[in-house]
Amino acid sequence: MGMCTDMMRLSSLTSQKYDLEYQSQLITDTKMQLTRSASELTRVGTDLDPGSPAYAELTKRTERLHAMEKKLDKQLQENDVRLKAIDTEMQSVQGMLSKNIQSSFKYGSM
């Protein structure tokens, strides 16, 4: 019974790990798009007069994009922490599974 539970837990953890890795990939892609957009706004802003309303609007938009990037960075850090926790638990479950397998073979050989 223990082996079955360990296998199911390992499968669940593996699924969670892949989901988090996929989320991290999506966050990274979104962050790259935001960075490109901010760079484009900065490039466009170089042609404008720093005192103009259009320049002020571009500056506000750029600041919003940078704030969004920071939020995405925080999400990535949270995902990294969760991934490390899942990896640790996976190692623990794999150890228990190995012990269950060893004890099953010892029981069967007696």
C-alpha cells in the first residue's frame, strides 16, 4: 500500500513541478515582452521634448511597465521557492519509495 501512495504522491509532485516550470516560462516570456515595450517607449521618447505632455505620458507608461516587471520578478522568485520545496519533497518521496521497494523484496525473499 505504501508504494502505491508514494507513486501517486511522486506523480502529483511531478505534475506540480511541471506546472510551475511552465508558469515560470510564461512569466519570463511576458517579462521579455514588457522589456521590449519599455525599450521601444524609451526609444520613441528620445525624439520628444522632455517638457512635452507626450514625453510625460511615455515616462508614466514606462514606469508602469517597470512596475509590472518587478511584479513578474516577484512571481518568478515565489515559483523558484515553490520549485525548491517540491524538489525536496520529491527526493523525500523517492527515498521512501526506495525503502518500500527494498522492504518488499526482503519480505518476499524470506
